[in-house]
Amino acid sequence: MKETAQPEEKNWEEILQQKLPYLGHRNWIVIADMAYPLQSSEGIITLWANESYESVLGKVNAMINEAPHVFAHVYYDKELSFIPEEDAPGITALRRQMEVICGKEAQSIPHEELISRLDEAGKLFSVVLIKTPTLIPYTTTFFELDCNYWDATRASRLEERMNQQ
């Protein structure tokens, strides 16, 4: 059965802090608005954070940045960039805050593609999804974790050495 922590049961920060040492490359952490769907893949745990999206985003970003073993590739819903303020009041300020917290390196990818990636990842790897009470559409930030002490260049050299044998 899919694991979902009820709001009154546990604090999302404590749960994430406990899980973070176990998470590594190919794991994901996601911060979402309130209408984000409850996904059914076994590897996806959904938590509730009864605080602002910006607050949760800042705390999660800081936790990842402080972790010695991982860093994150950051993705946003592509749709977020195209929604005008008159259709979603507060979206302009939220986009600015997201950029301040996560930097300009974040990539925009269509929402459905990111959900599909999570669904696939959740079949083999753990995904921690944190829902917030935010009522602004397409305000989802996806952190795809990667190894902080081993990079593609070293992995490529290792593969070359192995292939020489």
C-alpha cells in the first residue's frame, strides 16, 4: 500500500531529514501546490506541509545543499512561465521567489512529462512529494538528486577503464 503521512501524524521536515541520508542519485524530492495529484506508484511518499510554498522550497533547497552526498537538478513546470498575473494572482511574485531560492539554472519542462518521470522513478526509486496549501497552478519544483562526489567525467573514465579489460 502507498505510504502517505497525514498532516496530524508527522512533521514533513522531520520525515525528510530522516530520509535524506538514505536518498541518493535517481531519487526525487518534489514540492507541489495543493491540486497536485496523489500518485499511486509504490515508491512515492506524499507528505503535507501546512506552510507557504516558498517556505517549504527554501527549507528543502537548504537541506539538499547541506547534504554532503547529493546535489539536485532542479526542474519547474514549463506552464508556470506562461501564466499571466491576471489569471493567477500572486504568480509573478512566486516565480521571482522560486528563482531567488533555486537560482536561474532550473530547467522548465512540461508538467505531464515531469509527472511521467516521477511515475517511472517511483517504480524503482523513492520519491518524496511535499504538498503545500498553495493555490497557484503549476507551482511544482522537482529536485532530481544526483551524486555529489562522483560526476559524469569520472564515471566515463571508469567505464573506459572497464572496457579496456
